[in-house]
Amino acid sequence: MAYEYKTQGTCSRKITVELDGKTIKDVQFEGGCNGNLSGISKLVKGMDMDFVIERFAGNKCGNRPTSCPDQLAHALQEAYAAQQAAQQ
């Protein structure tokens, strides 16, 4: 199930996340720095979401209070919660 997360405070506008349990199947960013974000998407594919959240949560972009990796951490948490709700 693909989950769409609307970002806040970043150049990217949306993150689409697909999970298999806690394993990241796919991540797509809309907007933002294409090279960096496509690299992050490839890097996290197949990884455990908790590992990614632990490393990305709280990262800032310049003097902004968030970043695309930080927003990905939020998106993963919400996608997992939605996945769990759908299974009940």
C-alpha cells in the first residue's frame, strides 16, 4: 500500500512511501533537490524503517527546523501506522 505524506517546511512537497511490514519497499519525493532525494530513495530501499527513522529524525536543513530526511522519518511513522490500521 502506497502512503502519501504532504511535507511541511521543505522544498519537497510530497513523499510517497511503500512499506512491507517495517521494510521500506519504495520512497518517492515530489519536488526538492532531485539528485539528493533520488539518492536517499535508493539508499533506504530494503532497509528497516526504524533504522532510517533513528538516523534521519531531527536532521535540519540550514536554519529550517526540519529537512527532507526528517520529513521522511515522519512519513515512515505515519505510513506504518496506516498500514497497521488497515490490517485491523
